Amino acid sequence: MALLSLTQPKKARKPRKPEISPTKMRIFLTCPLKYKLIYVTKVGRYYYTPNIGDSFGASLHRAIADFHSSGGHDTQSPEQLAERLKNTWTSIGYTSSEQESEHLELGENMLHEYYKNSRSGAVTILTEKQLREDMGEFILTGRLDRLDEHPDGALEIIDYKSGRASVTSEQIHDDLAMSIYQFLVKRKYPGRRSIATIHCLRTGHQASAELTNAELAELELMIRQVASDMLAITEETELQPCHIPACDCCDFIKICERRARVEGIDF
């Protein structure tokens, strides 16, 4: 008599929904070809060049996140915050030890100023947290640097900028990422006010903005339309290179220059 198999056939997994983030959307809106190279054909990993800005900003973000998750001003001193930078520091992208030392000292000074300028009556409830919202055909994601809850129940999204010296409420109001963060927070905490703030770490300058419900509804329509255009791009999609101001600092400029010469495109 044949023995019955105890192995159950595996159920076919549903394909994972694509994820759309503010970064992906920004890159697509700036240059669909760059979006394709990074996220569709995935050749981007062979051309990306580490840079000081990314490494410096990431080190500062991690130090501040550790500071707030460990109790913030209630349990930490400014010296402890500055010390955290050394523990989270990454050396990738720096071209010399002198350059790295200068940025480490700059970062410590920035964190001392941050300590003095960031105390408030709010309670930090999230740090370096990714929010996700199922939008049907895709998952909308956004990573918050920090989310504070104020005594009146309002929620404040705080985004750190290590390279900017100043910011205005109008700039925040029109900023794609900050708008998407507000949308995601509203979905996660319905009925609560959602305020977006950018904190410029170099100067301590801050500004805030808040989208209305009507603006958030309009934003959702835009997100869905742009996401649809993004998801329509496949490896077979033909996208011709075209020269724009963003090309000058793009990791893929050589790819586009080479393709333009071969295909006779005025680049």
C-alpha cells in the first residue's frame, strides 16, 4: 500500500505590491529614465558613487534618532548627544582623514545647537519610522525622521536637513515628501492635525506648514496618477535621454551621453 504524503503542496504566494516612496516619485518626476535605471533595470547600483552629503546626513540622522529614542532632553546631555555621532559615524565618501575630521567636528557643533533649539513641550512618539498605506495597486511609503505629539493632540512631522541653512513655510507647503508624510500620518491617525516642520541643522532655522483636507484630497489624486505612470514603465519601455539641469550631478550622465552619441540625439 502506498503511503500518503505528509507534505502539503505550497500555496502560491500573491505577488507583492510595488512600493512607491517620495524619493522614487521625485526621481521619476525629475527624470523618468533615471527612475528606470535605478528601480526597473536596477543598473543603478553599479554607477552610484558614495558622497559626503549622504554620509554626513545619515550619521546625523542616526545620532538624533538614538538621542530621542533614549529619552531625549529628559535623560541625555548635549555632550551625550554629540558622543552619539561618533558611535553612528560612517566614513564612506570622504576623500581624506582631514576632510572627515572637519565634518565630524562640524556635526558635533550642529548637534550642540540642535540640543539647545529642539526642546519643546511635545512628546516624541516615532523616530526613523516607515509608514505604509495600501493604495490598492501599490503601497505608498514614507520614512519619518521624527513624529511628535503636542499637548493639544496635534501631530508634528519633523524632518532634519543637514545641508540647508534656511526654509520657508511656502517651501514646505510645496514639498512633495513633506506633503506625502502628512498624508500618511493623516491615514494612520485620522482626525488628528498633521503639521510638517523642517529643521535646518546647520543654523537651527525651522518653518512649518499644514495642508488642508482639500489639499490632501488633491494630493491623493496626483499620487495615484503619478504612481500609475511609474508602474507602467518596464524594461522594454523606450526612454530617450534629454539634458536637464539635474544631469550635471547625476551618476548616470555617462550612460546618457553614450546612448545619445550612438542614437544621434542632441544631448
